[in-house]
Amino acid sequence: MLTRLIGFILLLLSGCAQLPLRGTGDLGLVIERAAGRVAIVESSSNRILGRVDGLGDLSHASVVFSRDGRYAYVFGRDGGLSKIDLLRQRIERRIMQAGNSIGGAISQDGRLIVAQNYEPGGIKAFDAETLELVADVPATWGSAGQRSKVVGLADLPGQRFAYALFDAGEIRITDLSNPQQPTTQIFAAGRQPYDGLVTPDGRYYLAGLFGEDGVALLDLWQTEQGSRKILADYGRGSERLPVFKMPHLRGWAVAGRNAYLPAVGRHEVLVVDTATWQEVARIPVKGQPVFVIARPDGRQVWVNFAVPDNGWVQVIDTLSSRVATTLQPGKAVLHMEFTPRGEAVWLSARDDNKVSVFDTRNLSRTATLDAEAPSGIFFTARAARIGF
Amino acid sequence: MRGSSLLTLLMLMPAPVVHADDRAALVRLVRQDCGSCHGMTLKGGLGTPLTPQALREKPVESMAATILYGRAGTPMPAWKSMLSEADAEWIAGRLQEGFPEESR
């Protein structure tokens, strides 16, 4: 009798849960930040498949994906961390993990989700399956034991995570291979690191500096050498232009052997050779660069800008190191994401309530999707990349 | 004496004039663009919280000056190329009361 009943219930449940079989390799999320909602999108058909709401304050939200590409972990500004099932289009789990957060990362083996927090300053690691807290590593510094805002969190090979301390001017590497006993190395970086990135091969960590010109560089294969400064004095002592929005750094900066980095307070993209870490070019652009993102094949680099120039997007030709095309894709272009092999790029135009899809070969618009005040766009291909 | 006449003069000056269309644009700017550092809810981020609790004790004029001229040595930029004095004062006053939401 009981077994029959259970059998019946199971049958019912499986009936409700029937999903058409499909992969997730061409799926992604678009953040609709004012609505506290995400749109689940498919880049093969340029469609919105569904929406998931109830995600809280999504200003500055960012996303990482489980290694099977099924789950998205969404980090909200309000400290919310939500695990979303892309296939069932619903929230699996949701916790409030901090007062003020700006993003996160996933470990090399996919088992740990790590959040970087402003308040209380530090990083926290969670079990990717259950979102249970497994480690809390405060960013304590100075003699008074104050806590620093954490920026630039990136996963490194070996269950390690690199991040920078805005207030302390440091780079830290925390090894979470035994989450019960995290160990942390500390490196002096320079004044006010604002974001960081790990190169796609996992070898170098770079922290962009706001409080001085230059970028701190740490060779993760030879950490005993400490961090050193590259691109020092790119401002050449001239007065800075106001920075109305902080640039964002990530491994997408690297195209071929060069890295393309936003200057701070100058309307330029700085090009540095990753073999020698010497500056090789500076490319004048339309405004303060925010995202400087290479197409996956490295032939183009797309740049968007802070207000008041956020209606423009420029495309750099990496062969000639010059801006090849200037586009006006919409009002307040906040983010850009390439499809995994780069035939298309998706751009969010917040004030038009639109996401546009551009063909990257002929630079024409191929689709437009309606979204409410869209900001970040994240495709599941990130699941397989170091530093994403 | 001089001080007090200056004060009377200040009190006689009209409140900053900001028209309704501009107001909506300013609300959007503060929520969205100031929000990139201070958070859309203005509860703070890289920038300090801009909530009534945080700003209660701060004079509106000094906040307006921070908005127009920025704060050296911090990421707070000078907005004078994009905002007028009247805009800055209007924003500072509203921040102190609890900033309006964007009408969607």
C-alpha cells in the first residue's frame, strides 16, 4: 500500500518535471537590474527563453556557471547569492551572505563558490551544491585590524583565489584546497587597486590601480618574486580626467600576445606585450574605457565607455592597433559578451531597454531583444574559462 | 554684521530651480550612474552610503560641493562638467531626505 502510494507520487513528480532534452552550451543570462530579475537567453536563436525573478538588488551583479553549464550563480549587490537552474528556469537556492557584495568566482574543480565582499570586507567560500558556508576569510589589515573592501577576485589553478584589497593596497592569494584551513599570502600592490584579472593561462594576476598610474603584476608561478608595477606613469604626470565609472578587468583583456587595458583618467586603451610586460602602444578612444574585451580569436577588441560617452562603442583592429569602427548601438551601453567562438556580440543598452546582437564580421545588427534596463550579459561558455 | 547680512542674503536666495523633466533625468542619473559606485539603492559600494541616516549631519552645501568638485584622493569624481550648481544642491537636498525612486 505504502510502496504503491510512493510509486504514484514519484510518477506524478516525474510527470511535472518533464523537460525536453537539451544542452546548455548556447545559453546565458541577461541581468535586468532594476527589476531584480534575469532573462535566460539562447544565443543560437537570439531568443529569451524565460525569466527568473526575486533576486534582490542586482546593481553590479555578476554571474559564474557550474562546470556542467547547468547552474548559474548570481551575486547581487545586497549580498544575495542565488543558484539558478537554467533548464528548469528557477531558483534552486538563495542565501544572503554579506551586507554589500560585488561578485564572485568558482573554484577550478567546481566545488566552491567564492564571494568577494565590500561589507564586511573579505571573501567567503560556499559549497557549490548546497551554498553552505565552508570558509570565511576576512580582509583584515593594518594595526587597528580594520577590514578592506575586496575587488578583482579570480580563480587560480589549485583551488586558489587571487584578489585585491582596495583600502590596503594589497594582492592576496588564498588557498582553499583545505577549506577548513585556508592559507593566505600577501603582496604589496600599490595605491587603491580597483579590479583585477588572471590571464587565460592562469599564470599572471594583474591588479589595476586607481590611486596611482600603473598596474600591479604578480607571476603566480614565481610568487616569491613578489608583485611589480607595469605601465607605471602612463599618465606622465598630466592631470587626470574624471572617472565617472570604474573600469572592469578580466581575462578577456588578452588578445594574442598582447593585453589591452583601460587607462584610468585618460581616454586611452593601453597595449602591453604579455611576454615582456612592456607597453607597446596606446590607442586613443572616445571616452573613459570601462570594458575592453577581445573577440575570442583576438582579431578585434571592443570598448565601451563611462558616462557621458556610454552611447558609443569602438572596435579596435588588433593588427593595426587602431580604432577601426565607431558604433552607436544604443543609449547607455553597459556590457558586451561574445558568443563562445565570437561570430556575434551581445550588447546591453540600459536606457533603450534593449539587448542588441551584432555580427562581428560586418558589424551589422542582427537581432534586438527587449529587456528591462539590461546590464550584465553572461554566457555559459564562461564555465570552461580560468578567471571567469 | 557682514556675516549675518550674508546669511540673510543666502536665505533670500531662491531654492535651486530644477524643472520637472530635468528632475526625472537627475533621479535617473543618481540611481543609475552615481549608483555604479554608491549602489542603486544608495546603500554604498565603493562609494559611501548616501542614505538619510548617513547624511543627516552633513550640510547640503558641503555635499553639493563634493558632488561638483569631487574628493581628491578618492574615486569620487567632479561632476561639474555634467551638473549645474542648482542640480547638485537639489540632489544633495533629496539625498538627505531619502532619494526618490525612478518612475518606471
